[in-house]
Amino acid sequence: MLKLLGKSSSINVRKVLWLCAELRLTFEHEEWGAGFKPTETPEFLALNPNALVPVIQDGVLVLWESNTICRYLACREQRTDLLPAVPTERALVEQWMDWQATELNTAWRYPFMSLVRMSAAHADPRQLGAGVAEWNRHMQILDRQLDKTGAYAAGATFTLADVVLGLSTNRWAMTPMERPALPAVEAWFVRLQGRPGFRLYVDNGMP
């Protein structure tokens, strides 16, 4: 049976949990990470040398990196609606997935650590202000894309790009800071709220 390792509150674990709900997969879930089983042990490092969650075990396959896990599971289940087979369509989905993992996630790191985690190492007002501005700038990029498609991140239909971006957008909406009005993001977020997996793993009170 498919096994998922990682604590349920982790934003990256929740990507995989939401996708498993979309795919209606049966899986075993073990809580690993801060407050649960430690990831710095030889047992876990043998699975992921980065000591990060999530990790999946699917038979002999061990896989880490949340967006890669999402791609793998969609392909395994032959869900070309979520990750298209046509190269040009697939590239657009993966483009926005990679943007989420690199550009958008980098933008929110300082403000989130400061305003949500209350980290003493992230208390510099100038860096916080710059971080908030950069986070909002990236969300404005997403807003323009959603305004262009009129529906979802990569086009007219729901894909893996919406799963990973939905988690990041929820974090942006829940962090106590000033945010610009982004009507296309807000309308898209309402569309996502109609999905049962979103209600379980994103719209659950956790940033």
C-alpha cells in the first residue's frame, strides 16, 4: 500500500493529502516531523537525506519533494486532466508548479516566519516590509494569470498547478499582514473551496 510520511500540518504534506483525496487513493499515513517522529534519525535520513517531509513509499519506490510526488501520483493514476499528456499543455502546468516551489515560496519565507511562527531571527522591520511587498508582488503575478485564463492557473480546467498554488494562497490569505485586493485570486479561491479535498486539507484553519 502507498505510504505517506509527514505531519498533517505541513504545507507540503497537505499538497499530497489534497491530491490523494482528488485521486481517491487508499494510503497509510505516518506523522513525521516536529512534534512527531523526528526526521533527523538514520531511519528517516535513509529515505530522504534532506530530513524533510513529505516522503512517499510505493512498493520499492521512495520519493521526496512534494511537487514531484504530486506529478508521480497523477501519472500513476493516469489522470491527464491533472497533468496533461500533451507536451505543451503539461509544460504550462509544470511551469506554474515550479514557480510555486521556487519564486512564490521564496517570497513568503521571511514574512511567514516573522508573523506566523514569531521567529526571533525574523524580526527585522525592514526585511519584513520588503518580504511582505515581495510576497504581494508575486501574488499579483498569479492574479494576472488567473484573470487571463478566467478559471484556473494553467488554463480552463483544474490541474496540479491549482493544488500547489492553492496551499500557498491559503497561507498568504491567513498571514496577518496588509494585502492588495486581488479579484481574480479571490474568485479562483472560491472555486477551489468547492472541492472536498480542499475543504479537508486547505480550508482547515491552518496557514
